[in-house]
Amino acid sequence: MRLDVKYQDQRPRLRTTGGVGYRNDLRPGNPDAFERTWQPMESSFPESMDAVLNGTVLDDERLLDVLRDCLAVHFARSNTIERFAWSAREPLLADAVATARDHPLLASPEGLVPVGSEARAAMAQRTIERIKQTTFRHEAIAPERMIAIYQQVRARSAGNGVEILVANEGEFIIGDTPAHTFHPDRGIDVAWDEAMTVFMPIGRHHAIALGPVGTFSDVDPATMDMINRVQVATAEGMVAWHPEANMEDYVKQVLSELRSS
């Protein structure tokens, strides 16, 4: 079941798994290479999930690596990361205009050198506008940034244990920004270096988190509520849950609380 958080008063709709979690707003220069970045994890994840369900995943380092990669992929491709990159874009461009305006090599594509502060400012602005519409287009640089973040996060998570969080009661929901850093004193989505763990749901009754050692741990109701609330609160477009789970009232209640706060 998928609920669009922008239209939370509507009823959730039944969708296949292919109808949730997809992106159609990215324009990587090499789409095949972009998708191949995540393909090993996506191909091996069902095997890792089976091992989670039957309790054997901690005995297989290869499958644990798949779960670490799952966290890294979803962290790198999250809407939160993209929103941060987008918010930084305009200040970066403004700084670039100021730098270009005073640069001794500032010239037009035809080689004309501007004279006077107003002419230099205008040419610097035109230069940055050309960059913005070509090499600095957001839909083009966002995929490159995602791959870079994925490679960094993957390297940082390599030495961590994987904690399997098991919900014996209730069910996890998942949003379109599922992976989050956490520190008990600083909260959610802290800098990676400040985080005590990184977590995300991976199924109806399971979530994963990075920790010092690999374990299976039962999730208490308060922790499960926190994880689900984070999924709702950080969703940019949609949240989803299994059709057999009765989560509509819960999700809408959380959204209502967020709207009124």
C-alpha cells in the first residue's frame, strides 16, 4: 500500500513493488553504468533476506556485505542527500559568480575581455548561467554525487557489524528516504562521523542497523514507533507498507501530528 504524503487525506493505493521507490527524475550521463553500480546488491538482496528470515545471515560475511551495501545504496540515493545537494547548489553558484567576476582570466567564449566592474559582473553571471545549463545541471550531477557518496559510505561501513532488528509485534513501514544516521543525544540524520548507528527497515518485521557486532535483537514498541515515525517524517513523496498490515490510521495520525506541530 502506497500513500502520497503530499495528499495524505486520500486513501492509500495498492501498488506492486515496482510502483514504489522508483526514480524518474535522474539523468545520468551513462544510465547503464549508473544502474550497474547498485546491481550486485539488488541481485543478491533476496538471498540475504532469506538468510535474515531463517536466522543464518550472521554466519555468512558475503550476505552481511550485501546488507551493508543495502544501507549504503539507500543512504546515497536518499531524497535527504539530494535535497542537501540542491540547497547547496545556488550558494555555490553565487560564490562562483563572485570568484569569476574578479578572476584575471575572465573572458567571453569569443575571447573578449570585459572592462569595468559592471561589465565583469555581467560576464561572470553569463558564464555561470552557461555552466548551470550544461555541466552543472542538477539532474546530471545528482547521479554522480550519489555514486560518490555510495562509495564513501560503503567504505566506512565495511568494518561494522550488522544488527538485525526483529519486530515480534507490529510491522515496519518504509518511506522513500529509508536509511538514516542516528545519535541518541543529537537525533536523526546527523553527520556520518557523529552517528552512533545507521538504520533502515528491510521488511515487514525486520530492520538493519550498523553496530559494533552482528546480532539479532528484538525491537521494543518504543523503538519500532521511532523508526516508523522517522520513515513518515522524512518521506518526500510516499510511504508504503504491506497490504496485509493495517497501517493507514497510524501513518495518517503521524502525518497529522507533523502537520500541526
